[in-house]
Amino acid sequence: MFKLFTLEGATRLLPVVETHLATLQGAVHDAASLRAAAMTARDGSVAARNLLHEVAFVVNVAHDAKAELDRLGVEVTDAEHGAVAFPAQLGGEVVSLTWRRGQDAITHYRRLSGDGEASPAEQPLERHPSKLAD
């Protein structure tokens, strides 16, 4: 299902998105660290098996956080850097409102190409504040 957000609706969700995104980022970081440690552990050792179980656990945590963001209608565009996109309508055009962890507010958007992919160039919302659909 494709959900379109208003700027207000997306802004209200930021605390929830922040929480799930922090969980996702932490789990991805932990999985990479654990996997690296597992690669140096002796094959078949108890330590190696324990590390692999821990990797599986944090991968499941990451999957659950990502699934919750998907359920909310939020697209994770860069998990490592904490970037997400909220589909929205600006004038008659469907765009992605962009936000990164650590930002106080949603201030930019990206245009979508004909195939639904976001363009790489962010545009400031201040140029079109009255055109966001309510």
C-alpha cells in the first residue's frame, strides 16, 4: 500500500521513526561487528557458534525495525546514515520528503522520476511551503 504523508503527518511521526531507525542502525552496526568477530573465531568453536547466534539475533532486530518502518509507510533510503523518505504530494507531483536522524525537522524533498525512483538532488521545502497537499 502506498501512503502519502502531509508535512504535518510526517513531522508527527518523527519521534517514532527516530526510535525505529536508531534500533535499525544499532542492529546493523552490531551485526557487522559480530560478524567480523565471528570470522576471526576458530571454526566450530563454542565462541564462533555463540557469535553466529548473536548475529542472527541482531539481524532479526534489524529486520523487525525495518518492517515497522515499512508498515508506517516510511522508506529507509540509507540505514547507515539514518536517512528516510516520506512519500508526499507537492502541488500535483508525488515527491519524497527527506529526513535524517539528528535533523530537527523535515526541510527537503526529492522529486520522483517516471519509474518512481527519487532523484539524487534534494530541494528545500521553503520554496514550496503552500503547495504541500493536506
